[in-house]
Amino acid sequence: MFLNWGVVTLGVMQIVSALFVENFELRQAPGPSSRIDITGAMFSMAAPSPVPLTIDPHLVALIYCAPHQSGSGVFEVIFRKGMEEDAEQIARNVSPFTVDPGKFTYRLVKGELDFTEYGQIFAHCRVDHGPWHLVPFTLLPPA
């Protein structure tokens, strides 16, 4: 599996990564330093039952604040049925946050997504009014 850990420049803050995950835990390491344990990174899943249904996958975004920035931002996620900015919106989450300049933070978004058919949606993510960072998710028929 290929994971894009490249940094997307967003003006004030930068999204380092955004993924759908099964589990996400922070732990301390010597230094002081932090470690992030991410398990079950996914871009698709088999539906637990036939459609229509609602699923609630977790989207985690890692965000970096440059040392010269203020540390205040707003993380926005719009779940859409396509890649285009005018594609049908199925859910939205907006959350303000602060982070120490020169440090990282994370945002965890639990989407409640209604599916009437199997297929792909995209989480359109951004910090403040920066460019969108897209994360695909595909709901497959039950296994």
C-alpha cells in the first residue's frame, strides 16, 4: 500500500497526512517526544450490511504549524460524492484548533455517512481557506 506523507502547503498550516483509520493512539516517548500509533489505515471497506446504511469511519489529519505562524486555525472536512468542489455534499465538519508554533496537532473526524448505493466518496479537507486535500473512501458490497 502506498501512503502519501507529502506535505500540502495551506498558507498558515500544512496537512502532513489525512487517512481513514480504524484506530489512532498517541503515546509518549523519550525526549520528550510523541508517537502516533495508526492501525487499520483504509481507503475502502466491505459494507457490514446491504445498502441503504450509515457508516461512521474515522478520518485523522496530521497538521503542522510552522514556527513563525500564529498556531490558530480551522479544520474543515466536506464529504462529497465526487472529486469536484461542486459535487454533492453528504456531510460536513468544521472545528477550530490551536497548536504551538513549530509543532504538530491532529484532528479526528467521525463522519456519519449515508450510503444508498455502493461506491466512492471523497473527504475534502483543508485548513482555513487553503486548497483542498482529498482522501478517497469506497464502500464495497458485503463480503
